Amino acid sequence: MPQKTLADTLTARETIYVNCGHPMCCKSTKLDIQALIDRLGRDHGSMHDDLVGLFVCSNCKAAGRDRRQVFFTCIPDYEGQQRARNRDWKPTFEGGVGVDCLVGRRPGGVGVRRLDTTELGEIRVIP
Ligand SMILES: [Zn+2]
């Protein structure tokens, strides 16, 4: 059993880029983990040594450059980690710049003034 499998990588929502090691090229492509699983199986390793033999840079091949070993960049699921961290946090607008409060503060305002939408972006005041 490999240390880390493609299934693990998919579950962790990690992004793996495969990079060409040729200094003239430096091509980098995002790996489609699901496609790799379809081809290699869920239990195939996803560590460098497990994958390194599988990739040849098509750019370099087309350009007739000598074949260099590829290397991998693994990017953790920052967004997911962020989501988990913020799960219990909800923004509140109490005491903030509510529409009512803006209207209420107009000195000597007669009735409800229709605010210019550019002032508040998407917020519209319904008369
Ligand atoms: Zn290349």
C-alpha cells in the first residue's frame, strides 16, 4: 500500500501541478486527479516517486528537447480549510449601515427619499 494514494489526494481536495524540469520550458499543468484514478486506480500512489515516471513533457518532445524529469507541486485546499475555519461565523449587520438607518438620519426628510443606487451599490430603497 503506498504512503498516500490518489484517492487520498482527491479526498483532501489537493491540487497537484506537474511541472516540466527543463529550464527552457517550465511548462506546468494541473493534474486531473479523477482522470488519473480512472486510469491508474484509487490505490495508486500519489507521491512523487509513484507519479514521476508517468509524465513526459509534450512541449519539450515537440520542440525536440531532451527529456527532463518532471516535478510536482502540491497545493492544499486552502479554500476548504478557510471554509471550515469560518463555518461557525456569520456576519451580522447590527448597528451597521442599514438602509433604514440612513433614511432615518436625513434631517428634515419628507417621507422616504429614494437613495441613489450608486450610494449603496445593490441596495435599493423601496418607497
Ligand atoms: Zn517541457
